[in-house]
Amino acid sequence: MDVKTGSAKTVCFVEGEEGFTLIESVVAMALFTGVVLLLITVVSSFMLDEFPVRTRRAEELAQAEIAEMQEQQATSASSFDTLGFHIDRSVIYLSGVTEFQVTVRSLRDQNDRQVSLVAICQP
């Protein structure tokens, strides 16, 4: 303590202590923030992706169409679903075998895969 001024002075030095400069700290924080934002974007896009739900809906729709075609001996036709699917139905009669084919495509996104189901029945 300095007797004349009455104030205490404390100075601590640790030998070999090295720190980062302000620029290095800012760059490191910017990189960390960029990686975190990229990770959040990727995870949220996977969580909000409707592709698996729409594919499952298309498969269920195709199965229901196949069942209906088998029950009613339907003919080839094309129709639209209220949820935005285009349904192509075809019936091929071969010697003693009937082939029912249903293809379901999305009208909303042309990049979606189409779902095709085929059922072969003997009368």
C-alpha cells in the first residue's frame, strides 16, 4: 500500500502466460457462429422436410388404388388426388393373368420421386 496516497496497487504476472489478441478472438467467434448457424440450418431443414410424409402418403394412396382396382376390375385411367398427387392406373389383361399398375406422382414438386406399385392376379 502506498502510504502517501492511501491506495493499494496490485500487479500480478504469471510467467509464460500468453493470450490471444482481439483479432484472433473475433475471428474464432465468427467461425464458431458460422458453424453453429450452418448446423442449425441443416438440422431445421431435415426436421421441416415433408418428403418422408409425402412418400408415405403416396404409397398408401397407391396401395388403396390397387385394392380398389382388384375389387372392381377397373380399367386404365388417370386422376388427381385432393392432396396434390397425380394417379395413373393401368390394367393389362394377359392370358389368365391380370396386371394392375398404379403410379403416383406429386404435382407440387416435380423433383419428388414417383411411387409405382404392381399387382399381378390370377382370376
